[in-house]
Amino acid sequence: MSIHSKKYGVIGNPISHSRSPLIHQAFALQTDIPLIYSAILAPLDGFTDTVNRFRTEGGLGLNVTVPFKHEAFAYCTDHSERALQAGAVNTLIFSEDPQAPARGDNTDGVGLMRDLAYNGIELTGKRILLLGAGGAARGVLGPLIAANPANILVANRNGETAGQLIRDFGADSRPQGVVSLSACALADFPLDGIAFDLIINATSASLSGECPALPDTVLHINTIAYDMAYGTAPTVFMDWASAKGARALDGLGMLVEQAAESFYLWHGVYPQTEQVRARLREELHSS
């Protein structure tokens, strides 16, 4: 890599599983932009110190993953509209001056929406169940609302957190036509036979091989079960949905698409994602 390469990375805990370095290196080769992109493990209580050290070493941008998206939001003094709406940041943009204010953006929502479109999934008038109320859910709820579904139910282990998420995305943010925006605790999930057209797992359960506890009645034959996690094999959530006849998708495409948006924010060039998707899928299958 050239001595003129600029320094970027992804920060999280855990981080060893991340495919972001492969993705951004592929984008760099495609666009002929020299860069160094690394996976950075930050202590759970050391996010700010780790970011500051990265900046003093010449770092110009970071992707942010679990569990630091809220801390990344607090770190920034300049936020994009998407970041403000989500209350979470997954992309940090720095100037060459390590003391200058950091800008925060959130590309999760655009990544999800582009991947859903890639897979031919239409959301207008559909019933959506969003599992989780953390940074990942916050990043995608706004774009999901803007797609004008019939209704969205947010279900989370902590029902109050889900309720707060709904309150943060109040009625004024809903376009004409959204019938309902509601929340519940997973333990209090309504068992009245309501089935959803799209179920999005935005929890971290898949990272530990777990599946959110849901009744089978949430599925129908045309349900799309979308897990934001990805791996060498389908997640437990995906296996559960597939066994009931639903179509199951993982978050690999979302990862690539949100990375492409981050790449554009940093470099002003939007990379092509098709070949990177295929390469990443092939590598996962062979590992």
C-alpha cells in the first residue's frame, strides 16, 4: 500500500468476525483509491480513548459496530440528519486535524433499504415486525416508516426501551398512510394470530446463537424473515423461519450496501456492490 494511503477502520467489541476490511479493500481496488482499513477492538470502557488514539495516528474515518453506536453519537458534535433521527452513529468522519469536531452519520437504514430492494422486497402497505430497539433498530426505523408500510410493531426484550423508540419516532414523522406504529415487550408478545409480511431481527441474539422467542403465528407462507446478522451458515432465526416455510435472508447485503454508503461519505465515490456481494458470499461459504 502506498505511503499516501489514508487510514480507515471499523471499531467494535467483538470485532474479529467483521468482513468490513475485506469490503473496503475491495472498494478501494475497484475505485483506485489507496487506503488502509483495519478492524479495531476497543475495550468496552475504552471507546473514546481508542478513537482519539486512532485520530492522532492519522485516521480519517471509522465504521462503528456493536456495542458503540450510541457512544459514537455522543462523541460527535456534528451529526447528519440520518444520525439525528436514529440517535446512533455507525460512520465517523474526521478531518486531518485530530482536534477538529467529528461528524457522525448513520448508513444502516440506507443499507437495509437497498438490500431489500435488491431482493425484490416491496414495503408499501405491508405489516412489519422489528425485533430489537438498540442502535441497529434505531438506524433503520426511519427509512422503514418512510417506505409507507401498513404498520410497524417494535418488539424488544425490554418493552420500555421499545416504547421509547416509538416515542422518539413520533406521529409527526409518519407519512400519510401508516396505520400504526406500536411497541411491546417480547415476553408480552400478542398471541392473537397476527402474521407479518416482513420480520427484521435487529437484536444481537444471533451473535450468540440464540433466537428471539416468537410464536409461529407471526409467520405466513410469504413472510420475509430478515436477520441483520450473517455468517458461514444460516442463523438460528433464519432456520426457525425457513422451517415454517418463510423466506429467510441474512444481513450480508445490508453490510455491503451500508459500507458502500460509508465509502461514498469518505471518498466522494460510490462503488459498485454486485461483485463484492458475490465475493463475500463465496468466501463465507468456503470458510
